[in-house]
Amino acid sequence: MKGGETVNDEKLIGLFETRSERGIEEANRAYGGLCRSIAMHILSDSRDAEECVNDALLHVWNAIPPQKPQKFSAFFASVTRNLALNRYAANRAQRRGGGQVPLVLEELSECISAPESTEQVLDRMALHDTLEAFLKSLPPKHSKVFMRRYFSMMPVADIAAELNMRESTVKSILRRTRAKLHEQLEKEELL
Amino acid sequence: MKEQDLLEEIGKVSEELIAAHALPDAKRYGEGGAEQSVTAKEQIVMSEKKTEYIKNPFIRALPAIAAAAAVLVAGVIILPKTGLMRTPATSVDSEVETSEITETSDFRLKISKAWMNVIPGAELEHSGNLDVTAELEYAGQDAAPTVWYGGFTLEKNGKLLYENVADGVQPEHFENPAAEPAENGAVIYDKEPEPLPVAYSAQGAVPLSILAPDLDAHWIQNEPGDLMLTVYCRVGSPAAEPITVTAPVTDYEVRDFEPTVALPDLNNWTYYDAKQLIQEAGLLVDKRSAYSDEIPEGHVISTDPELPAELAPGTYVRVIVSLGSGHNIIPVPNFTGMDWELAKTMADGMGLILGKNPVPSSEPEGTVLAQSIEVGTEVAEDTVIDLEVSTGSEQSEFQIRTFRIPFQIPTGVTGQFHIELYKDGECVETGSSFDPEYAAGTTSVAVTVENVADVIAYLVNDKTSAKAEIGICHLDAWDGSFSFDKEINMEEVFRQVTETGTSSADQ
């Protein structure tokens, strides 16, 4: 491989599998910025976000092998997101930080029962299947808006800018998609 | 469910979905963001090479000379280790303008599609397959001859990259030795020959599907020069000297090669077995549910795409899983020996309806003695099951009693009268005639009833047959009681049936 040339996901995984430290460098070059932005959306603190991404890289390094993700970018982003959310929960306990999480949680509360409702046994497998099917049933544009907001925790303005839409359109898509998700969860008796 | 649960579950959707829809372009994120990937770089290089190729004046002339001619030959014919090479008597090659087509080689090769499939993760010298769809056209004046296809070679800058040429009409079977990489990274394979006859269709063209596997894709894409394919044919006879047609391969697209996986028909499999098989094949499952009268609950009704099929990795397979018939099917329990009240409660809870049929029996009253549907029979919700329930007595359930119903006779009434009793519209009893002047102030009629009965009593004037209703009498054989539905006014009744009423002065 020529020097200075970045690698694709398959080759990245190959570097991790062969325990080449170049894998970490390349992963950071390829997706470090993206993952830092996800962490920032959650934590709104650059130092926390930086630490999060470094932790995520370590997690990924330790996970591969034996894990072999199909999409390295998605795997790295998921790990970063999870670590960032955990850190957010810890920060919240210490009354630190902010970011998009409170807004996102408030928006997602529209999709589910009122918090005061009777606790129900949550069938996580059924929820996973339902969510997966629901997201795949959406028009690609709507799915992108929804996933960028609720997976990557992007602000509405950033989504609008990236996808070349008005902010009002993004908000409208999010609102309609949340309503449809609520309907689907009700139909599947997951609420 | 809490919103945090939903947020967490969104983070667990498939990597496919995350990669496709959740992540913006990493290149937007500057330092530490992604630079062009190798694949993208390769595509850019390929694109640049195509541009250079088109600018080359010689190359620009080729289309005019060879029309859309380009042949890639699929299949490799083993060459013996002796290195016997084909020396065609007639050939058309890249160094000769193809407009000089001889009488015995009035053929043109037209490529309709060409792909360079890059195999991810493969060693460089085996990293690509060249896959081409082409047609061999006969452009001569005579009727199109039969052509025996004899293989192909692939070269670049005069260096042989791939060779698969038949040795003759009845080629020997050659062994398949290991590949011997050439210095330039080219790979030569010896494989079993494929001397298939190729007949022309009415359109005068023969489709050819050509595959040159295990090439050094990186070298091919980046090495300057033209990729030239030569196809070998024997015209008119399998013993004829072979001719060759050579043309450049242009405009082939580079793409990642994705081997397909085969899935069998999964209909009627259990969902969990089907899901496991699909996921083990590197495919993704999209579960849906539907009612079915034929397919048992939890089993697969159908899939989309329909199986069996060859699918690319990462493909979603929609699996429709049966929820059963949609009607609750209930096995009939054993009510026999149970108390009727308990059986009723149980049936209510199960969605069954019970009918009670009292039966004389020495068993304690209310005991279920028998049921109309066998234990264990599967029935639908709301099915009626009749139960024979003990009355607690072996005696008949019927009580018969004879009543004597008295009627008051007012004074001052003359004439002859009698009383009739009707039950269900029929006269069941006719009392004796009486003369009120001589009666003792009352008369009575005897009637026998079973269990409980209502009878209507009428007063009839024997002379005029005038009839007037006295009233409805309810008789209960069980306890021996009887009573009228209203207070009886016998004077009025007599008045109705006499011409002169109760007064007998005028008679």
C-alpha cells in the first residue's frame, strides 16, 4: 500500500486483525473527525469528546478480533456513541455538560407511552426487529434525517445544511417520523 | 418503555443502516477526517486512464475501424507445459487496422458490457476478475458459418496476462497446475479447455460471456497501455485453422466484487432456524408477521426475495412469519365430575359457552355427568358445549298434579252455564253444567297439569253459547298452588254471557 494513502473499511479491519498499529492511525484519520462530532453532539465539551473518541479507538482495538464488523465506520461510530452517552449520564449526575441529548430525549418521548404509565415488560428483541423494519420502510431521505438526529445526535441546523434542506423541513420530517414510529410501536404492542 | 430505552435501541440497529443513513460524509470533518479511500483513488486513476485512452489518436480511430468490436473470452483452455502456442493462419490484431478483414475472418467483436471486479482483501496479483459480455458478429456475404469457439488471450503492452485457448477439436484434458506469476504481475493459468461450437443466430451474432479471473487489478488499472483481447475461432469446421479477432477493452467499470451466497427455500422453516441460516450466510433478516390458516405459528410463510436464490452479502431477506390462523383454538377440558357452577366459571375464562341439560341422577345436584364434545378436541372460541348436569334425584323431572279450581256464582243469575279451561289455545277441560239457582254458590272444574301451566277459564252460556273470559289461572304442580292473574268479577262475567245480565226476573 502506498504511503499517505488511506484505507477502506475492509483494509482497516484487516489492519486491526493483524494487530497493525497503523490501523489505529488510519481509523482516526478516516473517521476520527466524524466520531468526535457525534461525541460533541452528546457531550458538548471538546475535551470530553476527544477522550471519548480515544476510548472508543481503544475499545475497537480490543474488540477486533474476534469481532469482525461488516461496516467499520458504523462500528466505530456506535462504540463512540455508546461511550459518549455513558459519559453524558455520568456528567449529568455531576450536573455537567448538555449537548443535544436532553432535546433528543424530549423528542423521542413522543414516540412512547407517558412516563407515568404502568411499567411494562420490554421485549427488546421485538423492539429491535420493529425498529429495524420501521427504519427500512422509510424513504431514504427520511431515514437519513431520523438517523442523523437520533443516532449521530446532529443538531437540526447541521442536518439541514448537510442534506441541503430547510430547517423547517427537517423538523417536519422528524415530527412525522416520530408519529409514525409511535403508531408502529403501538401496533406491535410495545408501548 | 422510557425514551432512554428507545435512544439506546436506535444505537443498536444494523451497521448497514447506520453506515447508509446515520453517518454524514466523514470528509466533512477536516483534520482526522477521511481522505480519499484506495477504492476511490483507484476509480479516479481509472477515470484518468480512460480519458488518456480516448485522447490517443490511434485509439480514437479504433471505433471507426472495429465498430464496437472488442472480445473478451471467458474460460481458459489449458496450454500444455511444452508451451505450444497458437499460430493462427489468419488473424486480426491490434497492430493491424481492423478494416483489413480477410475473407475468412469476416467477424467483428462487439462488447456490450465490461466489468473489472475488484475482490476486497485479495492478494494483489489475484485481486480482480474481468467480466465481459460481447457478441461475435459475422459480417461476410455468405450465410453465416458455424464457428467453433477456441478460447482467448488477454494482453497488455504486449505482455500476456491471461490465456485460455483450446488445443483442437478434441482437446486433451490438461491438468490444472498452480498459477505462475509473471514478472510484471501477470498471471497465466492453465485450465480445462472449452471447445464449444458456436452457432449463429438469425441476427448473425453470437453472444459470448467471458471471464478472466484472478488478475492483478491494481496493475491493470494503473499500468499504462491498452488491454487487448484476442479470441480464437475455427470457422466452418472444427478442424479448420483457427482465426483470431483482437480488439481493445475499453470503458470497463471497476467495482467491488461481491460473491453471492445461496439460500435454500425457507418456507415452512421455523423462524428461528431460518433467521440463523440467513445471518450465518452474511445476509440480513427483516421479519414480518401475518396470519395463516395453513402455516403453523412461528413458521415461515414466504420470503422476499423468493427462495432459493443467490444473493449479494448484506442483502435483506424479508421473512413473513405465521401468527397462526388468527382464531383462538381451545382444547376442550374435562368438565365431567365438576360442579356446574365451577364448570361455568372455567368455561367463561376459556372463551367457551356451556349449555345445561338437567338429568335425573343420584349424583349430587349440579354435578356434571357428561359433555357433548370429547375432552381434548380443539374447538374455536365461543363453541357451545352441552353438559348433562345431575338434578340430584333419580326421580323424573316432571310433576303432575290435579287441581280443582273453584268459581263463585253470583246470586240472581238464572240459566244453564258451564266453565271451560283452555291451555295453549286448546280446551283441556269442560266443567259440568250448572244452574246458578240451584248451585250452592260455587262451582269448580278439575284440571290436571304437568309441572307448571297457565290456563284460561271461560264461562259459557249453554243456551246461547256466549262465552266470556273469566281470567288466567297459573297452576304450579310442584307446590300445588294456583292463582289468577287478576281479581275475578264473576258478576260481570255472568252479565256478559246473559242477555239480561244477572237479573233473572224477566226469564
